[in-house]
Amino acid sequence: MSEQTTDLRETVRERYAAAAVKVTEGSTACCGPQPVEVDDNFGSTLYAADERDVLPAEAVAASLGCGNPTAVAELREGERVLDLGSGGGIDVLLSARRVGPTGKAYGLDMTDEMLTLALANAAKAGATNVEFLKGTIESIPLPAHTIDVVISNCVINLSVDKPAVFTETFRVLRPGGRIGVSDVVADDSLTPEQRAERGDYVGCIAGALSFAEYRQGLEAAGFTDIEITPTHQVADGMHSAIVRATKPTTAKTPAEATKSADACCGVNACCTPGETSADSALTITEAKTASGCGCQH
């Protein structure tokens, strides 16, 4: 990772850590936690009152997103949902309510302060079907093919490696799984320099992809049925948008497709010291057993 990339990630982490601390300290004040974002284009105002009212005040106050992905992801009872960059947990808690006790909602965040706040919010909400994970959205700490829906709220545009985010999202989704993301997207006519002029990196502006770049990134990862729909303008030529896409039912990740070409019995380099499972979600023994391979040693 380059020094510039490391610096950008740390800048993002510091901003969100400070936001979590602000909310945590505010919860002990006489008037309760105050919203971190008060702009009409970002924050808790983008959620319906009945959604905000069922959540802890700290989860609502910590909302920093540019949309409401749970409103467009069409979550269903029993589904497993992953929120990339889950922050204080507002979208995880709303997702948990929608998928019900037979489903599960995961939140992934790299910021310790936000994870601490999210865990406290889950406890206050009495949510038992949630789990918060520490990690980056470029390297998701979950097995392949285990998630039904991936959501995210104005976080992918902050990533320093968006192709990795798209590839990892594709990997963890089960075949037929889908994404329902809110993100900031730029007009195709704007150069990266012009996007940077419209706001700082952690303000969700400078790192935004254009509409064409976003579509190309999702296609390169293997997604189909891609829809990118702008909802409101957040700066000149910059839009909050709803992004939907699907992982084909017969899909394999690019890495799996490469491995499969040389795979035997569900294993690459079968019966050699370098053998590995062709499916990253399975051990070598499990892969051989699943394929009916006669070479079990």
C-alpha cells in the first residue's frame, strides 16, 4: 500500500473516530447526543421518522450517510445482510429488524470507536441477530458465498481501492445475491481534479467515481443487472445515487474462475504439495468430498 493510500485511509479513520467520540460524549450530556451531520444531503434526515424513532438516539446521531440503503435493498425475512462501513450501526439495526430473527445483519467497520458505539447501540436496541466485524471493505473477513445482500451508505466512495471493494463484495455474495448501495457518484464530464475541488476526501466528494466508472467497476467484478439512479445533488455535478446490481446464479469470482481452469476434484494441483481448494469457502478435504473425488489423500 502506498504512503498516499495509507494517509488517505488514516484521514478517513480519524474523521469517523472523532464522530463516534462526539456522539458518545454527547449521550452523557443533558440534551442527549446531537447529530454529527446536519446537512440535508447527509445524515439521519434521510431516514423516515418511524425508522429513527425505533432506534437508540446514538445510532441516529452517528448517521453520516448520503441515503437510506435499507429502503431500497428490498430485504426479506431470513436473509443475511452485510453493511460495508457500518459506523454507529443505524443500517445494521434497521436491516436486522427487516430480516427478522431467522436472518442476520453484519456490520463491517475499520474504526474501533465506531465499533464500540455500534455494539452499545445494538445492546440498547435489544438486537440479537447482529454481528459487528472489524476490518476494511477492501478485504472482507467473511467466507465466500455467505451473504444474500450487501448494503452500504456513502462509504464505497471513500475507499482507496474501489476495484477491490467490488471484487470482495462479489466474492462474499451467494450466487443470485445482490447489492443495494447508497453512494456519491459524479457526472461523467467531471475529471478527478474537478471532483476534488468540490469537497474534501472524507466529505464523500473527492473520492467519488463517475457513473460510467462505477458501472465499469461493477461489470469488471462480474455483476449484472446494474442500475445507478441519482436521487439528489450533493454538490455541482455530484449526486447521491442508489446503486443496485446482482451476482449471477452461475457466477464465480475472477480468482475462482482462474483456479477452476486448472482444478481437478475441486482442488488445484491435486495430490501435490501445492494443492489448494478451488472454492475459498471450503477446505481441501471438503472440496474433494463435495466433488466426489476418488483421490482423498
